Amino acid sequence: MVRTGSDGKLTVREVGVQYGAVAAVAGVTVEFRPGVITGLIGPNGAGKTTLLNAISGFTAMTSGTLELDGRDISPSTARARAEMGIVRGFQTVRLLERESVFDNVLVGCERLPQPPLMAQLLNLQSQRNCRARDIATVMKTLAGLGLLQDAHRLAAELPFASRRLVEIARLLLVRPKVLLLDEPAAGLDAGERRRLVDTLRSYHTEDPFTLIVIEHDVDLVRKLCADCVALAEGRVIARGSPAEVLEDPHVKVAYFGQAAHA
Ligand SMILES: Nc1ncnc2c1ncn2[C@@H]1O[C@H](COP(=O)(O)OP(=O)(O)OP(=O)(O)O)[C@@H](O)[C@H]1O
Ligand SMILES: [Mg+2]
């Protein structure tokens, strides 16, 4: 997977996911554009996680199609989609528990262009340059997330919030075309949320990719996202800037339980 500038256009067309009698996603059509951070909001049970799972291939779509940069990837497995550059975070953090924080994040760099195997084996200058680049990238990312002092600790020793940030650092270093984050700020305090927003933003500005973030914290959505999609009962009920969507009367009813005329 090598990403170039404008890659990462994701087109979701009439996608449905049915669990028995429950239509968790009920005919969603939406386009996610490269270089745009989209907030995916909606009440509990709206189908947000199911939609991300359908995009990553973790859950099978019952109907509809999915395109990445114009190519129909609906038949592709989750693994094939990950190789194409569609990368997701999990609600439960998954780390290499007996490895250091530094090594957990360094794993992400494996997907960056590396010198040929022979150069690596012979520890040639090109290999040393790449290694230096990877170390600098990891340290910069850890510093941005306030994790530098934890770099040499084992992942297993970290508190929950730091574990979540380590996972996000690792996902960012993979340089995905499309990154799907499910409630990345859950369990983080105000300072950690700020560092998370700053880090996502700075990565995104440096090298724009398609970023879709499920988030219940509307302040975070306002700060981070240029674009917002609201789901309710498996359907898109509003789309626009966060300000527009959060002011939409249908969203207020579905999400905040307020009467449309209130
Ligand atoms: N594996 C499953 N089997 C059966 N029903 C499921 C499954 N996963 C989700 N559902 C149902 O699908 C609907 C959408 O769930 P989903 O988890 O996508 O909502 P959500 O918007 O992510 O909610 P939350 O904000 O609570 O995380 C809900 O009615 C849920 O009960
Ligand atoms: Mg969810």
C-alpha cells in the first residue's frame, strides 16, 4: 500500500447491514473525501459502529456497494481492505503487551517505504537513514501525545488513556488512506483530548488522508472535523459542517431528545 496525494475517496452506496430483524444500517449512501476529517455522530444504537465495521470489512454488508477511489471493493475481505489502506481502531485497545510503548508505535512504521532487504541485512547507509527516520517519527508522535516519558515502559503497565493514545499513534504511523476511529476520546481527560485533537490534525495537515471519527463529544467534533454525518436508526439524517448538523432539527430530536420546534 503506497498512498499518493488524493487517494482515499470512499463511496458508500445504499449499504445495509441486517442483524436478524434489526436493520443496524439501513441503506446508507455517503461519500467520504480525502483530506477531510468527518465526524460520525448519532444516538446509541444508531448504527455508527456497524457502518465502520461494514467499511473495514469486519462485518458483512447485507446490501449495497463500497468503492475506494472508484474501485468496487465490496467483495474484498477485511484483510484485503486493510492492505489497500483502510485501517481501523478498535473500541478495545489492542497492544503488544510485553513490548515497550516505543516498539508498539514503531510497528506502525513497517508500512512506510523501506530499503531493499539486502540493504537491511547489510545495515547499509540507506537502512540506517530509514531507521533514523522511523525513530524520529515515533519520538515526535509520542511527544505530541504527551507519551515521551512512557516510551520505554511496557504497554501492559500503562493506564487506559495512555494505551488508547499509543494505539492511535501506531495507526497514524501506518499512513493509511482511510482511517476509521471509533470513539477515540472515550476515557480521556480534557488535556489528553486536546493532545489527541492536535496530533490528528497535525498528521492530517501534513499528509491529508480520509479520516472518519465516531464521537459523542460534540465539542471535539466541532474542533476536529470539517464535515459531519449524523445517523439515526441506521440512516443518514443530516450532513454538512458540524455547526449545520448539530443545529439540524432532526439531529436535535434524534440525538439530544429535543423537540424539533424547541
Ligand atoms: N453483532 C450484533 N448482533 C446483533 N445486533 C447488533 C450487533 N451489533 C449491533 N447490533 C445492533 O445494531 C444496532 C446498531 O448498533 P451499533 O453498535 O452500530 O450502534 P452505534 O451507533 O455504534 O451505538 P453506540 O453509540 O452505542 O456505540 C443496534 O440496535 C445494536 O443493538
Ligand atoms: Mg458504537
